[in-house]
Amino acid sequence: QVQLVESGGGLVQAGGSLRLSCAASGRIFSIDTMAWYRQAPGKKRELVATISSDGTTTCADSLKGRFTISRDNAKNTVYLQMNSLKPEDTAVYYCNARGKNYYPSYWGQGTQVTVSS
């Protein structure tokens, strides 16, 4: 099993920044990719960004230039730097850890991000 603990969410004004953290523990050797997803009220969960064990990153096209994913392997922690936040970024942000071929897959409890206009 892998445990994921997110932190860093909160309330921020439009144009502000937040950095989310996701600390992993447990059988982390089974993990290849870490990712951030988000789910806004009434909407489906969507992929925000991923980072693989080799450091390769992806980011949703609509968020490129504002959101950046990174990892600190020594701390087993993944970060999501969010800049120039907009009210439409308001959502619960979830950390995901998965092995190759998306198995196994683990989720954090989520952290709320609220952007006020």
C-alpha cells in the first residue's frame, strides 16, 4: 500500500499562487508516475499534470504556463505550483500515485483550493 497526504490548499484571491504538496509513504517502489487531478463541483475529475519516475512531465494544455509539477525524490514528495490562479481553478485537488499501466493506483484524500474573484 501507498499512503498519500496532500497539503497546501486554501483560499486565495484571483491572480495569486499556491503550492500543493503530496507526500508519499509505504510501498513507493511500486510507483512509476505521480499525478495531480482536480474536481470542481458538478464536474468530472480531470487530469492536471503528471510526473514520471524519469522526471518526464505533462500538463493539461489549458493549464500550461500557469501550473508546474515537480518532485523531490529524497522527500518522496510531489508538488504542484499554481500561479495566476483564476476562480475557475476552484476545485478539490487530488494526488494520485500509480505503477506502470496504471496499476496499482492510489489516491490522496484531496485538498480544497478556492480562488475568489
